[in-house]
Amino acid sequence: MSTKPTVPMRQQVEEYINGLQEQIVLALEELDPTAPAFKRDSWVRAQGGSGRSCVFASPVDEDASSSRPPTVLEKAGVNISIVHGVLPPPAIKQMRADHMSMPLPDRPEGLPFFAAGISLVIHPRNPHAPTVHANYRYFEITEPKPVESDPAESSDPQVLAWWFGGGSDLTPSYLYEEDAVHFHLTIQAACDKHGPQLYPTFKKWCDEYFFIPHRGESRGIGGLFFDDLNEGPHLRLPNSEAKRPVTPVEIFAFVKELGNAFVPSYVPILKTRSVTPYTPHQRRWQLIRRGRYVEFNLVYDRGTKFGLMTPGARIESILMSLPETARWEYMSELGEEGTEEGKLMAVLKEPKSWV
């Protein structure tokens, strides 16, 4: 396998995420053919770059007697962005804190960057169907051009740092162990093609990352989380003798494997659980769990915080992950031991191995 890409990595990533976005959106639309199609919204970033948001929102029926059948999804977004520009010092500081293995130079004028990725969150209507999140991204930091250089010069920028990151995780309101096993087995199989240490390492990282400290519980039942994958040593993968993707070509192949595993890992679960009957009590619990989802995303999520610090950030896309409806109850009695809700809480308090 070649160690260097024959086509610029920027171009390869852009082409891949465009295709993956369409694949995922079509799979979700085919699951619920009577529902409105996803809204395709292309946009341009004034500071450099563009993207496309594919968003589903529940139809708003003004007429209470409407006979419209309920949709499988309540809210969903499958977004891609390909942006470039200059990171200001506050964003560089945040990135340096989040990427300890990637030393970035101090530049008061900021650093040029390129970022491309796909990010999605699916919030189903049925409380028995889990929410899912996934994102895969590529990031470059480049050397600023000399002031006296020709702006029209088309030579490739000197890359100071690059890395891939991403992952996917499942957030149910009710625990079905067979769903958890299916999800984890599918992503484990994708990982194992590229190295035996990847799944256990990135599963553990996911359990640690998607944790709500002020609640003392995980956001969901885990999946994968990884960052800083590049040609250098990795703090989470210290065993130099174990097989793992290292070159740009190898790492991109690994990321594509995971991206392609999204539909088979999640859509079969959604198809099964979306037709399960549910009660108002179960809906209430779902909305409480969504409140916890909101707490994590707004208080702790690195991507949300970094996005809000980036000049020209598209706020609608950044906050797309939030559910349409959520609930907060004071000292709710739900989730007690011995209940179906308590069964989920036990796993959120103490993550377990699913494979």
C-alpha cells in the first residue's frame, strides 16, 4: 500500500464525505417513504469554504385533527463542511488543550487551517429507538504564506500538522442488549480490519469522553471515539509493535471503513424499534434522557465549543445536534433500580463491554 496519497488528501476526503452523506440520507428516507424528504441546504462560508446540511424536522400540523401518520424520525441532521481560513489565538489555545500530541506554534496572527468532515445526529420519535451520533473529520494546520507572496500563487501549502478524528455512539432511552451488541459488533468488525487494538482502545476512549461529570453518568452506551490519528506516536496507542494505520492512506482507509459501517450498524436497529408500541410514561423518560444529551453537548462537547469559537461559524449547523424536544424534571423519580429505566441507568453509571 502506498504511504503517500496520489490525490491530495483534502480532495479525497471531500469526495468521500459528499458520497457518504447522500448514502446515509437516502437510507433514512427509504426507511420512512411517507415522511417529508430531508431538507438539503447548501451554504457558503464568507471566510472560506462551503458545506451542505441535510436536515429532517417533524412536520408541524396546525390542525390537531390531521391524519398525517407519525414519522419515524423526530429530528435528524447529516451535515458536511469543507472550510478553510485562519484560526484565531483563542481557537488555537482550545485546540492545543484538546490535542496534546499536536504541538502548534504560537502565532498572534493565527494559523491557516483546512477542515472537512461529516457530522450527524439522529433523534427518532419512538422512545424504544436510540439516538445515534457519528462524525468523521480531517484537519490540517498549514504554514502562513509570506506577506510578500503572490496571492494567486497556487502551490500546495506547507502542512505543519494534520490528523483524522471521529467516532460514533449510541444513546438509547431503553436498553435492548441485542441492539447494543449489534451496534458494537458492526463497528468492531470495521476496526479489526485495521488493527486489533483499535476497537478496545477507542471504545474505552468513548466511554471516558461521553461522560457527564455533574451527573456521574455516561451520555449513552458507548461506541468509538478517536482523535489525533497521524504518522506520529499516539498517546492512546503506545504499543508500537501492534498493527495500526499510520500513513495518510492507511488512516483514511480506516476512517472510510467506519463511515461505511454506519448504515448497517444503526438502520436495522431503527427499523425494528420504530414500530414498537410505547406509552406516555416511556415518552416522558425519553425526553428526560434527551435533556441529559443537551447538557453534555452544550457544556462539555469539544466540537461544539470549538465551533462556537471559529470565526464565521454556522450556528444552525453546530446546534443541529440538539433534539427538537427535551425535558428537565426536578428530582425525577424515574430511573430507580428495578425499573426498565433503572436498567439503562445501571449501564450509564458503569459502562460495560458489549462484545
